[in-house]
Amino acid sequence: MHRIQPARLLPGVDVDQLPAAPAATTETGDRLIRGQALIFWDPARPGMKRDAIDTDQITPAADCVSESLDTLDERWKAGAFRYLMPDFRQRVHRGETFVIAGDRFAIGSSREMSPAGLKAVAEEVGLELVIVCGRNLGDIFRRNALNLGLHVVPCAEAVEDARDGDELSYRPGTRVLRNDTQGKTYASVPLSPQEERILVSGGIFTIGRRELAESIVTTPQIIWPEGAVARRMTTTEQIIWAHRVDKRAEVRAGMTIRLWADLLPASDGTAPFAIHTFNQITGGHTIAPRQAAIANDHFVFTGRTADEKQTAIGRSFAERYGIRSPYYATPGDGIFHFYFPEQGLVAPGMFIPGADSHSRAYGAYGALGVGVGSTTLGFGWATGSVYFTLAGARRVVFCGTLQPWVSGKDIVLELLKRWGAAQARGMSVELVDAEGQLPIAYRNTIANMMAEAEAQNGLFAADRITLAWYRANGITDLPYPLVRPGEDAVYVMDDTLNLSDVAPMIAKPFSPGNAFLAGDVARERLTFSKALIGSCTNGSYADLLQAALVVRAARLAGATRTETPLLIFPGSGGVARQIEQPDSRLGEESIAQVFRSVGAEIRQSWCGPCFGQGPDALSAGERAITSFNRNWHNRMGVGGEGYLASPAVVASSALLGYMAPPDELGLTWDPDRFGV
């Protein structure tokens, strides 16, 4: 079982040879930045600013590529708002340097290419960019911008007042924004004391070099709260309390705390910038990366030379520092949210900041998984720790009884629908399976999609279902005690979702929260070009078994072929091998045999089509029903439309040729026959 390791200097290096720490500075940044407004208007709401601009729109997936460490940001700059505002770069260069957008700006992906690219677009002509947006902006983007020194001013009043052509000014030292044209002054949301320190000190590289030496000689200590202290804490708070570097640090919402990390995973997409950060902090020749793991799951089967060059950066890094299996996953080994847990690198009670927004999935296993950017990860590889700002606590209790054909995907789509535009409000969400009926596969889907819910994390406290999963995977030596919420834990918000009221769902474009009853959608007879099952959200053996049970039952009732292409993406190479083995629930056929018997195809384990990469991505005008997690504009391919559903609903839809739940095939629910 994986455990935190102490720092390891490279041969021949001692602490005195580490890069010199920059001198302390008293620079307040109290200069004046001037520029004109560049406004993202909402075409659907005349006169209103555009809300929910996600990072896929800021930096399209095809532009999230770095061919070398020397040219990291070239593609990021070129792709900035490529489809949403094609002339963005030219407008910034002519002085429109105050980007005005609505609420929930930069939600979604952890891609630090977005703030880095935006900042670089202005800097290449000697200007500074300022983002002015609503109060609820993407939490990962916010941290990334702070690390890089990109100015972000959350201020709903300033957004509402702004008009085309307005002249604005901003003082970074006081964080005061002024609309000079209208003569109005605004105060930004304040930073925490530690965030202010990072900003004033010059960003994450400077802070990292300053803290490197001390982090190397400090032994990580994980000490769990007991008694009255634990009684007042949520599960998340207890994990944070235990992982504090400074054991005197106060654990409460709004505080920025430095925490020891158990694992610091990246993908081939996020690793290059993390490597650059690590090299900037350590000098690149002094210390081995700490708690590092890299999975090649994003750009590996595209056939493009540029993508291979990007993957080669992480491969070379792993070879240099001896990062081997299971900490280094080669193409096809799996999507890291499936691969690392099944390899025993994830355990209850761990704190795992991963450079991918869906790192929240580790909450299914009782770990605190959060999405971070590449600079945070690189800082962690250097120091073994990261800075973390705790959000307010929110609890969701799942009660009642699971209904026919309902799985984790249906539950989370229903939850996102109910939460509406505000979603989880950026809060730290704890998920309670009150009846003990949700298997790990369902919990993985729900915790994973807390990224789409815009929650800081989604955590199921470890219980008998968690332990049974670990035993089934041959893992019994867990490093930490099982932690549950204290009896007096306080949640700012409390939600209850009665599963007796949840039915199979389908989310229409362009939001996972735009969900409808699958039975109602069936009456619309919505056709599509292809059906896709898998991804980090629904690529487990249990997920694929659920779909295969539907296919086999339909085949026994007379179905012979799918009406549209059905493509299967296992969550890991291990799952891919497992689905080739006979299963008694399928009459000793394998899952793969059942799928192939109706014309389905089994693909490699990777993320490509989920974010519009590779040969199975959607083309303009194509429509797909998938078990993936996001269906935003251009997410699955430029001009394509994605619909989200459970593996069972995707399978039944592929057989029918239109979107519909399994009972549309004439199948009658039997928990012994179809439950997983």
C-alpha cells in the first residue's frame, strides 16, 4: 500500500546546494493597471454578460498541447477563446485588457493552460490582463491564477455596470477596481492571509524556492484528531487537520493551509507544466519529485506528432527519476482515476491533489481528492505539500430505495438538475449513503461529477462497502484509520435526495444539469450518430457489466445488432482484460463477447473522445449519447452535441436507435438479474 515518503536528494547533493531562496520582499504591487473593457456578452440574453464560460472554451483541448518545455505556452496563446471570441488576441493587443465575464467564470477543467495562456497573450506586447467576473468563479482557475500572478477580480457589481468601450483601472496592491468612464470604484473579494502572501511574494515559483529547503528536512507527520476535536469536524476537516504541515494551523472555511499530500498525480496533458514548475523551484537537478504519479491517458492515441512530443516530456521525466509502474502508467494502462485506486495508491483518509478536475473521484474511496493545476502539482512534487483553501461544508444525504435501472449517473444528474445554475456553490461536499446501498462504481460516478457540480470535493466516508471493495482487490493494509464525520460536525448547507424519487435520466446539451427523465426523452425519438460507454465516470467493470446485462437480455428477446455504432472505453487496462473473462451472470460469456455480439467495438482505455480528441471525437453536426461527464459546447468535438446517461441507458439507446431507458426495449427490471 502506498504511503508518504520523505524527501530524497539526488546523489551528491546536500541541502546547501539547493537553489538560493529569493530575498523577502515588501513589494505591494501598488501600481496602476489601465485598459479598456473586453466584454463577453450573452447572445441568448441581450444586455447580460455571459455566465459559465468553462475552461474548454478558454483553451480548447486541441490547444492544450506543449511540444517542449521551452515552448509551453505557444499553443495556449494561439488557442485562447479560439471559438468563443476568435479575435481575442488582437483585441487584447490593442488595449482591451480588462476581460469582463459573468458568474461562474472558468469552471471545469484543471487545465492551467487557460490562465497561463491568457496572461501570456497580454505580456507578449507588454500589457497586463485583468479578469473581472462574478463572485463564483472556478476554484481551480482561481488558484492557478493566483499562483501565476494573473489578476482576477470577482465583483458582480463591476460586471453588471461595465459597457463596451469603458476605461478601467486596477491597483493590485489594494485590489481596488475603478471604472474610470463611469466614475465608479469597486472592492474585490479579499484574499486569505496566506493567499495574500503568495501574491505579494511573486507567485508559486518564488514561494516554492523559499520553502524548499525546510520542506526537505521536515518529516511529514499525519496526526489524527481525537475526542472533542474530532467530534466537531466533518470527514474532510479531519483529513485536513491530520495533514497540516503547521500543526498549529486553524482548520476552518476560508483559511489557506499547507497540507502534506499522499499522492500527487498528473496526466500526460498536465505533467509538462508541472515538470516546468518543479524545475523552476528545485533547479531540476537536486531532488527527486515527491509523491509523483503520471498516467498517459489524454493525448496518447491521436496519432499526432505534437501529442507524442507532449507525452514524451512526461516519459523522459519519469525515466530520469525512476518513476515506474504503478506510479507511471503507459498508454492503455488506464485513466488515472481508475488506475491509481486499483493499484493501491489511493486509500481512505488520504489527501490527494490531482492535476485533473475529476480527481474528486477519490472521494468514492474515502479519500479527500481535489483538482488542482499544474503549478500546484509541481510545487507539491518539490516540497511534498500544497496550499489548500477550505470551502464551506455541505452535506448531501441519499436516503430511500434505489429504483429500477437507476445508477450513480442518474443520481448525480438528478442532483445537478435540482441544484440548478448555482450548483454546489464551490462548497466542500460530503456524501452520505444512508441506506448503505451504493456500490463503489456508483459512488465513483457521483464523486467524480462533483467537478461538474462545481464542488471543491465530494467525499463518501469509508464504510463496509469501501472495505469490501479493497478486500476484493486484495488490499488489506490501509495506512490510516477510517474517519467519519463527528457527531457535532456543522454543515453550512444540508440536502437530502430521496432515491425513491430518482428515475433514469438523460442530460441534454449543453450542461450536465440540463437533465430530463429518460422516459420523457424517449417520446422525442432523439436519434444520434454513435453511443459511447466508459470514461473515468463510468468505465469500471461494474459499469460495463450493467450495460452488458441490458444488451444480453435484449439479445435473448430477439435483438441482433445495435442501430448505431456502440463504442466501449474501459476505465483501465485491468478492466479491459477483465471484461474478456467469462462471467456467470452473462451465461459464461464475457462482457466483451456480449458487446461484440451486437456489433460493438472495444477501444483503448483513454480520455480522448470525452474531450474531443482522437478518431471517435464528434464532428460538426454529430450527436452522441455517452456515459461521459461533460457535454458543454465543443467538449466532445467542435460542433458536436453530447447527451449524458448511465451505461444501461446508453446501451438500450444504441439498440433502439433513439435515446431511451431499458424498459423501452420491453425489459422488466429484476434486481437479481440486472443489479450490480
